[in-house]
Amino acid sequence: MRKAHVFLFFLLFWGPFLQSQDWEGGVFLGFSNYQGDVVPSVISIRELSPAYGIMIRRNLSSNFTVRGSLISGKLRGDDENYPRHQARGIQFEHQLTEVSFLAEYEFFGYRRFRHGRFRKTFSPYVFAGVGVNFGTPSTDFSVMKQKPTQAEIALEDENTRISTIRPAIPVGGGLKMDLNRKLVLAVEGGLRTSFSDYLDGVSQAGNPKGNDWYAFGGATLFIRFGDRDYDQDGIPDIEDDCPEI
């Protein structure tokens, strides 16, 4: 239900702007991953899960863009996959949803509408911003609770009240390619710090001094709404003899 409310907010807030120029909307498909007390590596192939979402992007100039994103994916981890953790036996899953607002810098974006003529452009870009994520981990401590020396630690984590809404700082980069004047394919990956050690529901039973991280990566197919008008004179760049004046 919460995801439906957030999705409705996106449609109501951004919908009226989509008919104006320089706006793009897209659908994201990719993967989610996590690093923390259960999964020691930043990117673990064993723990990849599908992720999906929607994005709205506003081109402020040829190189600078701002965007809003709604992405959801499952974070998961299993001690059985890591020899040094196998004796502990923790497993977890966490369906996490993120809402973020980011700024992008596209290195070769200026080539796309130079002199009012559209040119297919292949360009790297970087992004950073702020966001919030929400969700609750489901963590299995059953193996630890059977061991007298570890049961108390497991119960401490299990009984900890975990915040379901957390701030996040996404950073990353990708490659953007124009398929034609209306369609853009962007492939990207980004890490997020969540300022929480409980994305996996584990802290005292792992490393209580280190916070958890998560990542989204994948491809987004964007469609451009309206025609680009860089100088805002009402004449689309493709028809404007002086698109930058």
C-alpha cells in the first residue's frame, strides 16, 4: 500500500509538467545488492535480486539534469554462502523501496542539440543526490539462538526496534545513448549509504561499528516529452535558427 501511495504521488506531482519541454520519463529494470554484516563484499553475484522503478528527468542545460526516482528491490544475504560466516547461520531478506532526487552531469550532452540539429550522442554521466528508503528486514537468527554463547546477542538484534524510514545518499555513474530523438537508453550503477546498520537486521551479531550499504544498477528507457527549446523562446531547437539565443 505504501508503494502505491508513493507511485500516486509521483504521477500527481510530476504529471502536469510532462507536456512541457525538456522533460523525460523512464522505466528502470535492473538489480539490487547489499553489503553489510551478512554479505562482506560490495557487489556479490550470489545475492543479486531484481529491481524495478520509474524516473522523471528535467534537463536544465545541455549537460546538467535533475531527476526524481522511485526504485524498489530486494536485499538479501545468507551466511551459508560465505565460509567465515557459516557457523553463525544468519539469513535475511528486505524488500526496500527508495525515493530519491538527484543531479546528473553528462559529459558530452552539449553535442546532442548543437546548432539546433539533433545528433545521436553516446555520453558518460555521473550523479549524486539525496533520498529516503523504507522497508523492514526479515532476519532468521534460529541457528544462533540454539548456541548458548550466541543466543543473547541474537536476541538483542532480534528485539531491537528498527527504523523503517532511513535517509540515503546515492552516488554513481553510467552511460547514456540516444536511440533516436525521442528515446534514450541509460545504463548505470550507484551505491547508497543508508546511515543504518540494520538494513539486514543485524548489528551486534556482526560489526556494530559499520553501517550497511546497498546498490541499484540496471538500464532505464527514457522517452522525451515535447521538443527541446534551450532558449525558451517557444521555438523548438530543431526548428530554431538560433537555439541558444
